[in-house]
Amino acid sequence: MERSFVPALRVPFLTPFFDPFMRAFMPEHRIKRDLAEWALASDIKKLLDFGCGTGTLALIVKQSRPDIEVSGLDVDPAVLEIAKSKAAKRAAGIDFQGYDGGGFPYADGSYDAILSSFVFHHLLDDEKIAALREIRRVLRRGGSLYLADFDRSSNILLRLAFELPRTLDGRDRTRANALGLIPSMLHDAGFGEVRRHGRYATLFGEVSLFEARIHAEGGGRP
Ligand SMILES: C[S@@+](CC[C@H](N)C(=O)[O-])C[C@H]1O[C@@H](n2cnc3c(N)ncnc32)[C@H](O)[C@@H]1O
């Protein structure tokens, strides 16, 4: 069944402008580089970028570690076309795939790490929970999810700044982010250990990086 989703910049005709927008208005490269560096500090052979969008994060990973097998998954065929063309120009072998927003097209325990940036504030609470269950299923035992997204801001100005994405992307979709509920959702989804790595003040609110690890005795592949 095809599910509805919020495209990268809220409406489909703005998708080609997502990369210039992120470069101009967000500390995109700093956040994605930090997230990738944090993930790559552990022993990884296979990595998935969930909600990969135009593929910027997957490309950062592949460029710093060409030996790693990198995949990207997204619901939007239009954004995946941009990702594929960027990867082809850089001759980066990344497997970008589309899906219907339900079960991930991967076997249990097939990834050592899953990265995800700016996706969870696009998902309704039940979609967040379903995505976390799938992420947990396709991570190997001892593997981690590295997530960057809007979080409860530490001051009123940043909280006000998050009102624009909240209005555009939907107050229901952004509610858990605004209330700082992402860490408890990660715990509820069965991740054993959740750590916050960094906080970034942006024009649109505060962004946090989280690592959520599956205990070595949980998850799929040993
Ligand atoms: C703001 S963009 C971020 C893209 C990319 N991760 C980045 O940081 O540049 C949000 C992305 O989430 C994708 N998305 C929305 N709902 C999704 C779902 N249920 N599963 C996977 N991707 C989804 C959108 O298609 C879009 O590419």
C-alpha cells in the first residue's frame, strides 16, 4: 500500500531546491560530518542511511570510507533520482532504494549501523515507532542507530524558531521532537543505550545527535 509522506521541502515542486536550501540555511555539512564521524568511529562494514533524501549524508560516509557498503532508503522517488545522479557524478557506489513506507526491503540484522538525518520530524508518532522497529530489526546485534533531528530546544528563541518547520511539516509530525520525546521513543523501541552527542543551534530550532545502541544480546544477526 502506498502511504502519504512529507517531501523533503514540504511540497514536491521544491524538492530540486532542497540541497541549495540546506547549504544556505542549515549547518548541514557540520551536522552530517559529525554524525558520520561518530558512526565511523566503530567497526562498520555495512551502513544504511534511512530517509536518505538527496544522498548527501550517504555520500559523506562513502567519501570518507570507500570500503564500506552504503545503502540509502527513501519513500520519495523524486528525491532518490537526485541522490542517484549525485552518486553517479562522483562514481560513488551507493545502493539507493525506494520503498512504500512500510517494512524495509532488507533482511534481519543486515546492517552494522543506520544513520538518519532530518527524517523523524517528517513522521507521525506511529510512523516513528514503526520505523524504529524496522531499524532495530535490520540492525545486527550490538549495532547502532545514529540520528540527527530537531529536539526540544534549550531556550525560548530556538523553541520559537522551530515553529516554522512545525507549521510547515505538521504539528502532529513534529510534536515528539518539540517535546524532547525522541530518546524515550528510542528506549521504548528496544534500544538499550541512548546517548546524545551534540546540540546545534540552527535558524529553525535546535538539532541533537543521538546514538541508540542495541545490546549485543538483542537485535538480529549475531
Ligand atoms: C528533510 S528530508 C531529509 C533528507 C536527508 N536525510 C537529509 O538529511 O538531507 C526528509 C526525508 O525523509 C523522507 N521520508 C519521509 N517519510 C519517510 C518514510 N516513511 N520513510 C523513509 N523516508 C521518508 C523524505 O522523502 C525526505 O527525503
